[in-house]
Amino acid sequence: APTTLHYPYEVPRSAALFERAREVTPGGVNSPVRAFQAVGGTPRFLTAGAGPLVTDADGREYVDLVNSWGALLHGHAEPTVLAAVREAVERGTTFGAPTTGEVRLAEAIVGRVPAVERVRLVGSGTEATMSAIRLARGVTGRPAVVKFAGCYHGHVDALLASAGSGAMTLGLPEGAGVAAAQVADTIVVPFNDIEAVRAAFERHGERIACLVTEAVPANMGVVPPRPGFTAALAALCREYGALFVVDEVITGFRVGPGGWCELEGVEPDLLTFGKAMGGGLPAAAFGGRAELMDRLAPDGPVYQAGTLSGNPLATAAGLAALRLADDDLYARLDTAASSIADAASAALSAVGVAHRVQRAGNLFSVFFTGDEVTDRAAAGAQDTRAYAVFFHAMLARGVYLPPSAFEAWFVSGALDDAALARVHAALPAAAEVTAE
Ligand code: PLP
């Protein structure tokens, strides 16, 4: 962890809570990146959120550019979403039997995403990708999975090989506890390198059940696919009889109503969703063509299940969030992303800090490197210490960025002029601190 950062103020309540948390929870957190290990300092314990803002235990307020890692499209405590959850909670929190909300949310997803005819709801993005690759193996009768270095698909054993997000932040690309047998059928290739993918298919084609990719890799920072790359992956999968599985857990319902693949005009065989589709509650999904999805239990032989899958509170929140995601929302997300990305770049350029702002729709992140970042190796070559300094300088000025250089910055529709003005005000000074 960085050693000589600027921590210009104390956060005694967060510090005390972190100490307590560490006594009873490994590392004090329930998901590794929250611990601030990549940036140093004390993780802020958040007590409330309202629109674009969050408040920590010490009463400090921040403009939130994490938005629960993309789960919040509309910012915090959006009134319509809250009302839907309140209405649902009064009728009981879980049944373990079919409910209307599940049908409505599934219809909303099928209605928005052209490649999805049937969808199964699950509890987390991890479950969604785990289940999608099980289905791909079940349908094809083949064992192998191709994935990209730096792509993160949750903590699925087979997909932790060279994963992004916390695994990359903490330098744990393989991960203890994953048996060699569990990754023996995982083929890892560099992103944006179609020749490497072709070579993998030429060598292992008959054994490959599926290729899985993030629609836009956003767990090594944002690394847009080169033009035509996604379509070329789809074509290779078709050629070899493998399924093309696209993880839209981050991009789904965020970069546009139908996700990234709709923007690119590519139709994957299977897609996974999470984050935004839950409206801030735990919900995720995987879906695709009917003939594939119908191979799942109870109609088919591929088993998949969940006690709280399709939970009524989560489906109510998700449906409310998706209904609010209209053209106007996407226009506001794009405007907010442009505004912040451009201002960050201008501020860093003004003081001569080498950087690249990489964008795919309203997803973006700032890399502290002079070179274009097209894959994991390039992402790993950035100056993570500079990011840590910049992160703390922004935090001190009331802007909460992702506490790792290997994550996307997430905007929400709640970022109003006042919130954007705060971000704009913080950037030049934070850039100057980073240049020192
Ligand atoms: N897929 C992608 C692209 C993700 O970014 C994530 C989480 O960050 C996941 C899957 C896993 O989702 P979850 O954390 O809900 O298990």
C-alpha cells in the first residue's frame, strides 16, 4: 500500500468502526476492494445516501462516483424505487413460490434486450455467470471455457484465473483455494487480441463450451473492445459450435436500455445481468434464446436454483429502476460522464500528469499512464500510486471515487448541476496534488 499519501483530516468514527469490523469480519469488509488497501487510509463507513451524495459516519458528505459499483442508475434513495420497495415489503419479504414481480421483471428484461427470449433470475452476478457457463457446458457437452485476462465475472472458481477487480487490485490473479482441476478447463487469452482467440479455438475448438467476455471490460479500468472485436468473437464461437456468453452485469441497462450488445448490434447466445437490474437490491439474471434456456431445470437437465431468487423486494426495486431508465436518463448519464471525464482529463493535462481517460458509452475510468490501455498487461502497467494520491485528494474535497485504479467510475441520473460543480471544483486541486 502507498505510504506517503495526503490524509488531510481524520475520520475517527470510520476508523473506530473499521477496528471493530476487523475483529469480527476478515479484513473488516464483506468485499475486498472496500477495504481501501489499494489506496491506503481508512475506508469510509457510509451511513446514508441521497441522490448524488453519500454521508459517512463522521458526517462528511461526498459526491458518489461509485454508486454501489453500478447498481444505482438513479443515485441513492430514489423516491419511486423506495416507494416500490415499501409497497412490496408490506406484502411480505419472501415466499419461495412464484410471484407477479418476477414475471414483470423478466418481461422488462426480455422486452429490452433483443438477444434474450427467456431469463432466469438469481441473486448475484457471480451466480449468473456461474450458471451461464454451467448451461453452456450442459448444452454443448464440452468442458472448456475461454475467458479474457483482466475480465471479472464474480468469484466463480473457473473464472478467477487472471481475473480483474479485487483479484487484480490485490495482485491475487489466480487465488488460493481454487483447485487446479477447477481452472484446468479455463483458457485465458488477452483482450482485444482476436488472433490469440483464434489460436485458442484452433487448438482447443472441439473442447470449448463457451467464450465468456465482459461486454466492455470494466474491472481492469475501462477497456473498450476494438471496433469489430465483439462481432469477431461471436463469429468465432459460431464457427466452432461454442456458445458466446456476454457478461453485461455492469453494462446491462446502464450504457443503454438494451445493454452494450444492442449498441454494437451483436446477439450473444447467453447474457448475464446484475447491478442496475436490481435497483439497489440483490438481483441478477442470465438469459438468452429459448431453446438454450429451456435446457435448465425443471424443463431441462441443467440444474440451477435459489431460495431467494426472484425475491419480491428485489424484483420491485429492479422493475421500478428499469421503468425510470428512459431516453432522458441515458442522455443524462452520457452528459454526466462526458462532463466528468473531460474535466478530469483537462485538470491532469494542465499540470502535466500522464494519463488516459478511456470511455465506452457512459462508462469510463482514468488510467495514470501515457499509453493506450487495450488489455490487462497495459492496465497493470499504470501508476497505481498516482491513482491513490489522486483518489485521496478527491476524497478530501468531497468526491468519492472507486478505491482502486482497476475499476470504472459510475455516474447516476441523480448527478445534478450542483454535484457536477463539486466534482469540477475538486479536480484541478486534486490533479495538482498528484503532480507534486
Ligand atoms: N460480472 C461483472 C462484469 C462484474 O463487474 C461483477 C461484479 O463486480 C460480477 C460479474 C459479479 O457480480 P456480483 O458481485 O453481484 O457477484
